[in-house]
Amino acid sequence: MQFIQLEMLNEIKEILFTYGNSFIRPLDIRVGNLDIYACKLQQYALTYKILEENREVGFFSFYANDPEKRNAYLSLIAMKKECRGRGIGSKALKFICNECEQRGFQILKLEVDKENEDAIRFYKANGFQVTGEASLESFYMEKEIGNV
């Protein structure tokens, strides 16, 4: 399995448009304009595509850009439907946690739709806990990483 960082704006836009409908609430509804969101990710986040046997199977994007607070934020993670349930997402989360820990972060936070029971189960199985309500549609979850 490989995690390939995407740095070019067109690569980030392409992956957002490819996976935009993989979420309970489509990505453009969650974040608004995907072109503007891609620019934000390029500027502030780390975005990776996931390859398995040289075939793209998913992607993720996270923020590890506020070392003062020492909280990182998993913005997006998506797998192709036919690739779910094979441990790829768990390996991606482990990679993200390691990257964040190396940068001195102690907590990895995320927001998940309340209706996305599969995602909530997945995050709980990977050590995340619900920490509160983010909105009428979503929860906050977080996990301790590194030396807290």
C-alpha cells in the first residue's frame, strides 16, 4: 500500500470531484464550492491518494498546521466502495496518526455525519470517541496520539 501526497491544485480538485459523492452528504453540500475547497486544502492541509497494487483505492486529507494547539484535524477520508472493509482505512488512519505525531500533535479530531453509522463504527474501532455534537447533522470525534 502506498500513500502519495498530492500537492498540485489540479490533482486535489480531481480527487475531490472523484470522491465527492462517496459521503452521506455529498462533499459539495458539506463544503460548498469544491474549487475553493481544493485551494484551501492545497494551502493548509496534507492530501494523499491511496494506492494498492498501483491502483487508486481512496484518499484522505488532514490538517496538521497548528502546532500551538497540538490538535490535528482529519478533514476527509474516502474509499472506493468495492475496497471498503479490507483494512485500508485503518492503515490510512495509522499513517495519519504517525505523521501527526512526528509533527508534535497530540490529538486527532474529526467530524462525522450522525447518519453515517458505518463511519462511526469504523472510527470507534480505530480508537476514536464521540466528544460532542458538531451540528444537527454531525458529531465531533477525537483520538489521542503520541505522548499526551
